[in-house]
Amino acid sequence: MTKLLESRVSALSRRAFLKAGGAAGGGFMIGWVPHAAKAGGDAAFAPDAFIRLDSTGKVAVVMPVIEMGQGTYTSLPMVIAEEMDLDMGNVTFEHSPAGNAYGNPMLGGVQITGGSNSIRGFYMPFRQAGATARRMLMTAAAQELGVDEGTLT
């Protein structure tokens, strides 16, 4: 199914993503960050600032905070995995670049780790990002397969 989704998802325009995001509940944090193409010309699917899905089905969570004893390197990727219905074995993380999309909402949008609020600050943005990405993938799969989205898992 990954190959099937790959062609459908890679053709998804930014406008279609915004429409799908709005239909999935809207109000999620968007930060469109350019990504480098992998060897062989395979570009990752990046529905927002926090998620990169490669053609093998592996998901990299882009971490806006560092690990300072709160368990952020486990907890935040776990939030994405739960929302996308993924096995944690298919989830890795990479550190975010500097950018407005990675600011902690609890600290006035400043990109910083501190105050024991990394998980509280990014819990909802990560849940919304994961749920939106899952919805986009399910919608693309349903359209590609010509079936009702409710029949897919």
C-alpha cells in the first residue's frame, strides 16, 4: 500500500493540503519547511513542520525541543505515532532547524527548551499534526483505491 500511497501523496498540492487540514479540524500549527530530496530523487512527504514520511513508510518526527529529562525524545514521537496509528518501530526523530513553526506555544512562540513544559507545550500541536497527516493519507488511499475512506484501516 505504501507504493500506492506514494504516487498519490507526492502529487498532493499545498492548496489541497490546506483544504484537507481545514476539513480535518483546522487550527493546527503549519510551518512549511523545505526538505531535501533523498538519494534517487525520492522526496519525503512533509505535511507540516513536524512530520516527514519517506517512501518506505518510515516517519521522522521533527523535534523542536531537546531532551533534558522530560522524556521528550520518546513522548512527542509517541504522540505522532498514536495519532497516525503507527508502530513506534517506524518512527524516528530529527532535530528541527531554527524557525517560527518550532516555537513553544507556552513560551510565547520562542524556540527554547525549558520550564518543564516541552511536552505540555507541544502535545496539542503534535496531536493535530499527526491526526491531519493520517487523514490526508487515508483520503489519498481511499481516492486511489476507489473505496470509501471508512473502510480503510
